[in-house]
Amino acid sequence: MPTVFGLAIVVTTVMLLIPSYAVPKAFDFYDKAQHCLVFTALTVMGMVAFPLRLKAVCLGICVYGGVMEVLQSLLTKTRHGDIVDWVADIIGIVLGFSVYWVLIKFRKNAFNKIATE
């Protein structure tokens, strides 16, 4: 699973840094939802890949999101860094942690039920 997580990071990096010719809006809900969903998925994949390092995964993905916003401003002419995008990334990380936690609890409960039957 670490390989899949690494590949997801590479694909996300490329997608965040390729030129974008869409006209930026003051607040584009669709863009923020995309950020949130991508970072939710990255967080779940990272936690599955590294279950003993959950805090490090969350912190690392949070830093990664911030760095990507800075790099969008520095390396591209058609994109710009946006603090609100980073906030959407962080919300995605929190959602990803929540999804992972629910899945783990569900899995433990399922195994406990099987063991007691």
C-alpha cells in the first residue's frame, strides 16, 4: 500500500502543478470540494499505508498541501496559491482521519462479533 500512496502523491502533485486556464473566481465551491476530496483520499491512503504513524501522515499531508499552494504561485503562470485551498485541504485531512477511524472501528466490531458467535 505504500507504493499506491506514493503514486497518489505523485499524481496529485502533477495535477496541482499543471497549467490551468480556467478563470479564477473569488470563491469556487467546486474547486474547494475537489481539494477536500483529494486530500480526504490521500489521508485515508496514507493511514492505510502507515497505520503506526497516523499523526505523521496527517501532519505530512498538511505540510504537503501548504507547499503545493506555494509552488503553484512560484512555478506556474496560470495558477496561484490560495490559503482557502489549503484550508479545504486541511478539512479533507480531518475528514480522511474520520473516515479511517470509522472504518477501523467498524472492522474491530465486525471481528468481535464473529469471535463471539
